[in-house]
Amino acid sequence: MLFKFLFKKKKKKLQEQSEQKIDMNNWMNLTKEERLEIDFNEKNTIMKRKKALLKSIREEYIKIKNKK
């Protein structure tokens, strides 16, 4: 049973590495403008998530502060 767990875990890692390699090849085949656009969009989505997280943290802090 332990061996099955270890082998399954290794298979998943190998699949992830091959997918990342394919993504890197596709990334290099894109033009500079396309790469910049994709990067810009990713940064915007990450910033939106961070802002939403900070907003929720602030709201929770205010709730805790008001309870005291």
C-alpha cells in the first residue's frame, strides 16, 4: 500500500513537469507583444485577488475590534 502511494505521487510529478515544459515551449513561440499581454493580464488578476484578500482581512479586523 505504501509503494502504491509513492508510485502514484511520482507519476503525478512527472506529468506536471512535462506540462510545464510544454507551456514553456509555447511561451517561447509567442511574440513579444503576446507575452507582454499575457503577463499583464496575469498580474492584473493576481492584484485583484490580493486586493480582495486584503479587503476581507480588514473587514474581519474591524469586526473583531468592534466586538471588544
